[in-house]
Amino acid sequence: MIIDSEPLVLGIETSCDETGVGIVRGHTLLADSIASSVEQHARFGGVVPEVASRAHLEAMTATVERALAEARIALADVDAFAVTAGPGLPGALMVGVAAAKAYALSLGKPLYGVNHLAAHVCVDQLEHGPLPKPCVAMLVSGGHSSLLLVPDVASDVRSLGSTVDDAAGEAFDKVARVLDLGFPGGPHIDRAAREGDPAAIAFPRGKYADGTYDFSFSGLKTAVARWVEARQRAGEPVPVADVAASFQEAVVDVLTAKALKVCKDNGVDDLLIGGGVAANSRLRALAQERCDAAGVRLRVPRPKLCTDNGAMVAALGSELVAAGLPPSDLALPADSSLPVQQITL
């Protein structure tokens, strides 16, 4: 067991198309190295699992070496290793888990298989310090739209709501494809929306007032596609900026309303937003506006820490070590559907 209250932890993230390696000492980020394969997926309009897995294999060693150089440490200096064990793409997860096992076994160091979603919550500690207990976390990305109650990120994360169909980031990708804006869709929609009118088109707000904490963006995505198709059939130009702005407003309106409802219903005064969509400028602005009005404190990591990265995995690993929790067995599997309540394997 590690006695030092400031463990040096190396984290590996390979749940999707980013090979991320982060190094953390306590709550201090020492290195955050990322190799992305997004350009290899762009021509397909989405992530291809086999392509992602092969890219992780090719990038792993170099990404670890860059992180070590950035942190100015040797691999033998690492106190513990952490790796995303799930959820994510099965093949991609296996690459990261196998690499982490090899490093941990060869050096005789403990290994922690951690939950990708809990790691997205934990990464904010690297920027804003320890999380309030409890806090509400809203995670929005290409694969997840989740509302969580977090009494303790190392031991108690509770799922209160999630998407029933498309995740928010997935809807951004699909709408960007309809508008010929490119992949990944989030940054393209965000940029286009800045020149548009968010009230130009009244797109639907799925499950906005249904009394649940769940999300639905499939109907919104379809509504945008049909609106664009109708304009094209009529031979009329498509106002891309207005469509992007109106679509984006519909998404962030629902996300922020549901998040504030969770805070109010559970008597929690601290909201954390994480995941790739948390980098969206309109989501950040509207969340801040509504949190200020409701007296809720808002925490959002800087954009680089919102997307998938090794720093978040290292941050959660550091938290588990500091809490004195036992490491994972070296036989730990990659679990593509790992529930958020299972913080570590």
C-alpha cells in the first residue's frame, strides 16, 4: 500500500478515439499527453472501432514516453497506474487495459481499473480543487448524457438520469453531417452558431418538462434533418448559421434545465459539467446564467480537460489511492458497459 499522501499516478485513457496519458501527483497535473485518431475517422463521419483500436496500439508507447518527458520523471518513479476499464469501445478499452497491466506488472506497482464517467467528474479537481460533497455532475459527450449525484467521487456516484436514445454529442455530430460542417460536429456547430439566431427556428425540446431527469435528442436531430430537407426540396437556401444556433439552443436549454432541476430537487448547491460537449461555449454561458439565477455554484473544467484525456484517469486513480482503496486484480477485464455506480474494478 502507498503511504505517501501525494501519490504519483499515471493514467491511461483509450475508451474511444483518443490515446491519453496523464500524470498526476495528488491534485497537481504534471503531464497530459494525447494522440488523437479523429482525422482517420473523419472521412467515415464517425468513429470506426477497429480503426480506433489500431491507432491506440500504434500510439501507446510514444504517448507514455511524451507524458513522462513532460512530467520530468522516469517510469520507475510512478507509484500507481490507473486505466479506463469502461465504459467505451471494447477493442479500444482492451488496448489500454493490456498496456496498463504490462506496466504495472513489470514494475510491481498497483493498478486501478476505473470508470470513464467517474473520471470525467474527478478531473475538475485538477483545476478547481477538491469536489464539494455532495455535488451534482452532468456529463455530456458523444456517448453519454448523464446526470449524477456525487456524494464522494471515490466511493459513491449515483445515476439519476441519462439519455434514452442519442447522446448530446452524437446529435451534434449528426446535425453537423446534415449541414456538411464536418466531423467531429461539436466544434463546427459551435462556430457556425455564433453567426446565427438561436430563436430563428423553433426546434423541439425532447422530454423538457416530463418530470424526469432523462434526455432525448433523437427527435431533435430528426426535426433538424427534415427542416433542412424541406428547404432543399423547395430549392431554397439553407441558413446554416441559424439552423446551427437554433439546434444548439434546443440542446443546451434542455441540458441546463434538467441539471438545475436535479440540484433543486436534491438540495445541492454545486453543479459540475464535464465531457466533450462541456467545451461548447453556449452551454457554458447558459449554465452560468441559470446557475447564478438559482444560487448554484458552477464548476466546468477548461476545454482540454473536458474531452477524453489521461489526466482524468490519473486524477481518479490518485483519489482512490489517497482514500486507501484496494487496487484492482491484474485479471481485471475491459467492460464496455461498466455502470457509473461501479467506480473501480
